Amino acid sequence: MRAVCLTAVNQLEIADVSAPVPAAGEAVVKLRAAALNHRDVWIKAGQYAGLKWPCIPGSDGAGMVTAGDPAWIGREVIINPSFHWGKREAAQGKDFEILGLPRDGTLAEQIAVPAGQLAVKPGHLSWEEAAALPLAGLTAYRALFGRAQLRSGERVLITGIGGGVALFALQFAVAQGAEVWVTSSAAEKITRAVALGAQGGFDYTAADWAKGAAARPGLFDVIVDSAGGEGFESLIDLAAPGGRIVFFGATRGNPPGFTMRKAFFRQLSLLGTTMGSPADWAAMTSFVERHRIKPVISDVFPLVQAGGAFALMERGGQFGKIVVRMDE
């Protein structure tokens, strides 16, 4: 079978590799589509823990079960990329790992995974949309509901709109009945976010953008962030008393300073989150089906052009998920 193979730092090739053989309790999925996450780009760049070469990246995938567990053969499925969460709902255990490293991932024509990682593909989604859902959808769902405990009618700010998790957070919060605002350095992305249900947005590169946001619409009950860096102090200022700031990344590094008195005096909660538990996965897929949510697809590439998919994500040109389609 063909697969995307990373053979060294920034060395990507489409290679013929051995087809997977399922172990006991596993199922083989013939993948119809897979999707990229920033994690795949960091692995390619050699900026991720536990690197090994060669490896097949990819955490998101959808396809049909063709072998292995007889209860799943012939079923259309999506794959939960959160492996070995552990017994505690509060946090993952020491054996936790994400599909795509160290275990070979979804950027291949076939994959073998434990049957417990499978869920029936939501019927209202195309193969490309289904493949786009797992990692980003799970991360956004736990951030909003498992960690921030979002309630209908609350005001939400989502920073850096355009990436997969941020867009799912927007769609999920709107479906929950929240008032959602976004930030971006691109006016076009804010316009597209409004079309998805956001009330409006702010250019975070503008001077005093946070003061303008605080004046209208006002402070935020929940803030979702993945950047950190110098801008994190503005998010502290924008959080309403009793507000929750939930973050799942630090693409701009650690905040250079942190004014603790602002957080404790206004009873703020700072909430870290990573991926999600099996319970989060089940709740997320149910929420998507109940609200008929469709992932936003930025671009679709055939497997043979997977290098172009990586290049698009590396330059940050996407709005939504970048999907790799398996050729028939």
C-alpha cells in the first residue's frame, strides 16, 4: 500500500509499505480520507517529542473496515486518535499517546487500530468532512464543555480563527447557544467566521484591540486560546469576573509576564486541556450528529500530493481543515 513516510527531518515521500496486519482486537480500516493537524507539521520539522524515522504521520481518518474484528467489518467509521487515556477523567494517564507517533498514522491507504477506537461515521458527513473531525473536534469539545463548562447564553472569545480546533470551537459554541466573537490578523477570516455564526471579530495586531473589545461587546465568560505569548495578558484583561480561559497550545511561546492579582481578584480560572477522554469522544460525536455540524474544509489534496498539503499548513494559508484524499 502507499503511505506518506517521513524518513528524516523535513524529508517526506510517498512510499510503498507493507499493509497492516491486525492484532487481536484490532480492525483494519481502508481509509478514504485523512486530515492534517499542526502536530504532523511539527513531527515533519523534527520539533516533537519521541521522534522516530521512518514514520507514517496522521491522526485523523475515515474509511471502511475490511478485516479484523468481525463486528466492524463492512462499517463506515472514523477513528478516535486519543489512545490509552487511562482511568481518570480529569487528565490522561502516563501511557497516553496520539495516533500518528509512535504508532503509524492515517496518512496511508490502510491502518490497523484497536476496535475500541472506532466510531460509526456520522451519516450527514462526506468522507472528507468525517476525516476532518476527530482530533480537532475532540480537542475543541473537551476545551469548551469538559474544561470550561460552557453554558448557553455565555459570551465566548476564540483567538486565531482559521485553524481546525478554533473553527470547531466556534461551531460548537454557536450550536450551544453562546454569543461568539473571534480574533484574527486577517479581515477575510473574520468575515468567514461571521458567516459561520460569530457575532464579529477583532484584529489582534491592531493597537489597543483588547480595549475596543472590552468596550464592545464587553468582557468574556469563556476564552479559548492556543497561542499564549505576549497576547495572553490581553486575554486576562478581557475575562469577565468568574471567567474561564482554556488553552490547548502555545504557538507563540510562554507569556512573558503574568499579573497574578488580576486573576485571583476576579476569580478567573486558567484551564489547560489536551485532546480528550473516551467519554469526551462519545459526547463529541453525539453532539456533531445531533446538531448536524459539518467541519469546515479548507483544501483537499490527493495522496500523491500530500507534500502540498503540508506546505499549505506550514505557511498558515488554510481556513479550516486540510484533507488528504486516498485515490481509488
